[in-house]
Amino acid sequence: MFPRLLTPPKKTFFLFGPRGTGKSTWLAQHFSKAEVDIDLLRSDLYLRLLARPDELRALTAHVAPGGWVVIDEVQRVPALLTEVHALYEQRKLQFALTGSSARKLRRGGADLLAGRALVREMFALVYPELPPEYGVEARLQFGSLPGLVAEPQHAVGFLSSYVETYLRQEIMAEGLIRKLEPFSRFLAVVGAMNGQVLNLQNVARESDVARATVDHYFEILEDTLLGTRLTPYRPGALVKEISHPKFYFFDSGVARGAANLLHEPFDSVARGFALETLLLAELRAYNHNAGKGRGLYCYHSEGGLEIDFIVELRKKTIQRPAEVICIEAKTASKWDARWCKPIRSLAEKKALKVTRSIGVYLGKERLTYDGFEVWPLPEFLTQLHDGAIF
């Protein structure tokens, strides 16, 4: 049992997150006294409620107003949400609902309780949740899913099984694709391109899949929360700012598993993208858990100016430019002052205000170059989750 940063809400909520991030375990820990616990991975309950969603009324008839009802994997029977909404309004029952994605439910026309329910997200384990003995190198190579961190000696087998289970249970069983083979090829290509600028035409060619099908496949990855597109920031600071997003898996180990690279050498290029994946996961988790709601972006121009992450603190208005924090990540153990140049170049433009310039690396020294802060990764993550970065 790992200490999770997510605190349990006091009213009805959705808990979304990829498979294996610990949603069910977290619910069992915090809602063990729920009067009704419905797991839709159980075939008997699934088939019963799929045929008759109104059976939920009978299952909860004994629950007093204010009592809690847990429904795990609610996306398997989206029609249940209409009944949940009615029971919430009419009998004042409280619901803890888990699923793979709000987008997936909305695409199926499901009612998300008309905005009355809170929405929470569960991520893979982040720095304050990890045991001290699980080091940076292990996380870069294998990620930080709870089941893997609990038994790191079985990391390769765990990740291989995770990808196979995802394909079988989350994709095929839900009827999201017709054929498994082309999606498997696509998944391997995207896993190998994790953290790179997204070129859909190249992905289609490399995976031998039609361009329109690639669009659909990326929607599946995002709907099931396996990955996310990092939108490029375009403040108009330079004439030719690239508009193509980057695509990141939610976990570096899952990306390697998807690419079938778990038995291959972990080279410097792979480590670089793994560090970016790790940092994005930490930024997203903190941003959500702390309720910051800040925009997270990347930045790149045709002239070769690239910045890994931009955190938008304030949006641009007529009176003032946008305010941002810029973050650059390097896997080196020694920081090269030349790596400060991209962020400095952007900070010199009047199109936005860079309030903090930060470098994160795998060295041990805290450094400062004329206001440019350089942090060892563990210190940066401690500061981040303590609320000292933004």
C-alpha cells in the first residue's frame, strides 16, 4: 500500500485513470465502509446491469441518504449513469465512480451528472509516493506503476503483461477496434516515438496503417488515458513557431513496453525521452492534485529553438503579456551552461514574460546562472510537490 497524494472527496465524484494506476486499491482503502460496492469487471454484475441498468435501484434500496455507493469501471455500462444521476438527486446517495476516461463516456453519450459530480484523476506513482529505494534509473527504464514498484524484480514481465492486458481487455473487449494486428503495429511505432513531435503521416507509414485510422487510434490512446498530446505554446514570439504537438505515454515503462523495447539496451536517446515523460507525469499530477489548473505546453520553432515544458501562470490579455515558467530537462550528470540559451532566447522576446527559468538534470549540485535555476531532479520534485515551483 503506497501513500497517495489524492485525497478522497466528500461528495459524489468520478475517478479516472489508466489501468493499473491503483484506482480500485485507493477506493478500497478510503471507501471500505461503502454500503454497496459494484465491480463491473465481475461478469455476473456486468451482464445483469448491462441488461437492466435500473437494477441499480434495487441494489441500493437499503442505502440511507448520504450513504456511499462504489461503482468500479463504470464506463463498461454507461447507461448506469442515468440511474446514478436519479439516485443522487432523488435519494441523496453519494457515489464513487471509476472509469478509464471522461472523454470515452461522453463519446458514448453518457450523462456525467450534469456537472454535479467532482472529477479526480489517478496517475502512476509520483515522487512523494515512491519508496526511497526505488531510484531514478529504475523509474526511467520501467516507470512507476504501483504493481511494478511493489515487485521491481519482475518489471519486464509486468510491463509485457500490462500491454497485452491493455490490448485484450481495454481495446478488444470494449469493441474499440476491429483488428488487433494493425493496432499492435501502431502501438509499437508510437511507443518508439514517445516524446517526439507528432507527425501523423510518418506514423501511418511506419505502422502500415491508413492515415484516417491513425487519427482514430490516437483518439483511443487518449480516451483510455494511455497517452496525452502536449500542445505547443505559440505566443507569437517568433515568426515560425511549430504547431505540431508532442505525444507522451503516461508512463515511461509503458512506452517501452508498447514499443517492444524492454529487452533492448536503454540508450542515451531513450533516457532523454524517458526523463521528459517522467517530468510531464509529475507536472500533470501536481497540477491536478493541488488544484492549480495551469496550462502545460512544449515549445519549438523551425529555427531549432526547443523548450521541453512551459507552465502558463497567466494568460495573455490586452494589457499584459502571458506569464510562464520554462523548464528544460537533461539526463547529464553535469550541467552545460549552453543549455540555458533556448529559454533565455525566448525570455528576451516581448510576447511573453518568463517569470522563472529552470533546468532539471541528473547531477547533484544546485546551480544558478544569472537567474537561471538548475535543480537536481529529486530536489526539483520535492520543491514541485511542496508548491514552491508554481
